[in-house]
Amino acid sequence: MRTAIVTGASKGIGRTVALKLAAMGYNLAVTGRTETLLNELKMEIETGGGHCLPLVVDMQDTGPTDL
């Protein structure tokens, strides 16, 4: 089973990459700043039979993160 982490997955190129990897059978952890968009992506991936863990993360924030 293959797994990938895609940053910036809530829109644009990151979203496209996440959808392509899901179509190729990858399990995904996806990050982005917008929870609503990440949850929409998760639903789309899981509707197609994939597995997706959305994580709200701002990669520009250098402070501590609670996951």
C-alpha cells in the first residue's frame, strides 16, 4: 500500500496532484489552510474509493502545531 503527503492540497496544483495520486491508488494525507476545502477533497477522494486524512496546516506558520 502506497501513501503520499500532499501540501497545499485544498486548491490548485496540490488538489490536482492529490486527486491524481488517489486515482492511482495512493492513501493520502493532505494539508492546507482551509478546512472546508480539505473536507470537500476528502469526500471526493473517498467517494471514489480512496483514503484521505485532511490536516489543516499553515506551512508559513513557524510556531508550534497541535495535531
